[in-house]
Amino acid sequence: MPDSLRRTPLTDWHAAHGGRMVEFGGWKMPVQYTGIVEEHTAVRTAAGLFDISHMGRLIFQGPGAGEFLNQLVTSRVDNLAVGQIRYGLVCNEQGGILDDVLVYRLDDAWGLVVNASNREKILDWIAPKLAALHVRMIDTTTESAMLALQGPRALEILQRLTTAAVGDLKYYRGMPAEVGGLDAYVSRTGYTGEDGFELVVTEGAVELWNKLLEAGKDCGLIPCGLGARDTLRLEAAMPLYGHELSESIDPLTAGLDFAVKLDKGPFVGREALIAIRDRQDRPVRVGLELEGRRIAREHTPILIDGQSAGQVTSGTFSPTLQKAIAMGYVPAAAAAVGTSVTVDIRGKHEPARVVGLPFYQRQSR
């Protein structure tokens, strides 16, 4: 593995505790510890702890920061109250997706969390646009750490380490809090389809990691890698940049209409998205359930009546559902739930059918 890969504050911990390290987005990251299925199941039934410090963390300061971000992303964010968080997309002028992001309204600033593989691209995209509104951008990615505590027992575990009212946080809300004696920003967010929290700290990442694992030992909490994070997000039908999202795919085609506010005023890509909205020939992102257990990986052709009609963007064998599942894009005429298709897995046509998304949805507790 190249020595040039970026390291998180927890890289040495991962390697010392059995993490199988891989390159991801320019970072050295653990893909698994005990195994993807075990880690996946822990998150669905108890809790898992992820190092997500590779995600880009940007801070925006200045009186024009809210307006600036509102013109940068597809969702409306200039009206966020302190503590609110909103999902959005950064698009190019043609409406193609440069990244999907989270915008945070902090006490005296704004935050933007971007995908690790897109961080440099987004920094280059943003930098020339800052001066007009007198906004200052600070990249805090390498000076902080970000942990994700996910699963039905995540709140119980977190409450053992803090007196802050984290249980009162609604989904997509955040607050500063002392956790295990360390200053953190805690948000009720995640990428697994389960309840959970993400914590950002500037100091003491390894200490906080160990305290969380110790606090959750009797709850079944275990460290988890990127492999389980991917199978969990796929079951929850959460799109992943480089798979369901790219510069050749727009947010409307990706089925992310909820995060596109065309009536909020100008933002980059708005005119293109207005034109795209009225097109009738857009493909549709769908879920597929295969009859057999073979996995349809990314780029697997989707066939209708023997003819190529699209491609799989993500596929796995679902540990929760015990079925082979996939997402991909098909013509609108073939997007109805129940539509029969086949997928060409290395020359063998496997039957599949279109199913509703998400594949998995947690029960209210």
C-alpha cells in the first residue's frame, strides 16, 4: 500500500486490532475486522463503531456564508437554524453531480461534509467562488476526526458517556457536547439505515474511540469497517458517489428530488435541472432482487427481453434479507415494481425483478 496514503488519527489502532487495511479515496482505511457479515449484523441488532475521518470537513465563516452555500447546493440551506443539518448536492452547470454533501448550521459558522474521494475536487470548485461574498473556508479534515456510532443501541451507549441531552436530538440535528470528557460535536446522522450518531473531535480521537467501545461492550458494540458500511447503506438504498451518483447523473434522475429546491432562487446547475425536470426519457434508479444468490456487481448489464437496458450501480448479498440485491438505472417504462428483468453475470442471465426502495427500513423503536 503506498506510503502517500492519508492516515486518520485511528489508523494505527485499526492495524493493531486486526483491521484489514485498504486504500479508499486516497486514505488508508479498514475494510473489515472480524468480517463484513458479523459487523453488518451488529449494526442492525446492536451497534457498530466506524472511523469516518476520511470524510472531508469544511468550515465556512463570514456574514455571507449561508447565502454562499445556498447558491452552491441544490437544497435550501440559508434558512437553517443553529443545530440543523440538511442533505444536498453540489452540481456543475450541466446539472451533473459533483458530490452529495451535508450542510451544518453551527453556532458561529457553517459546516460542509463531503465525500473523501471528492474533497480535492470540491475544494477546487469552491475556492474561486468565495471572494464575491467575502466568505472564508477552512479545511479541518486533517485536524479533526469523525466517528460514527450506529445501531439500535447507539443512544444507550452514548448516554453512558455524556450528560448532554443527546436523546432529545431529532434526526438531522446536532449539538456541541462533552463526551467521555472530550469536546465533540454530536449529530444524529448516519449512513446505515439505523439510528445513530456521528461525532467530530479535534483532540482525543483514539481516547474517545476506546471509551465508546468500552461503554458499549455489554451492548454488543464492535468496531466496523467500510465493507459493512457499504452493505448497510445499500440495504437502506442510500446512493453512493461513484456508483449511483456521478457527474453524468443529475439529482432528479437519481431520485433525489427531495433535495432539489428549484424555487429557492439561483444555484449552480439550476437552469439545467429545470430543463431536465421536464424530460420524459430520463432513466430511473430502481432496486432489484435476484432470484438466485449470485451477486450482480457494479456495471453488470440489466436486460429486458434480452436487450441491454441499463447497468447495475451497486450490488451485494444482503445479510439482513438473505437475498441478492442491487440498484441500477433502467428506462422509466421498466421501472414499475414487479417488472421482470435479467442481469448478465459473467455471461449467465439471472432472473431478477424490480422492487421498491429501500430494501430495508428500520422499525420505529
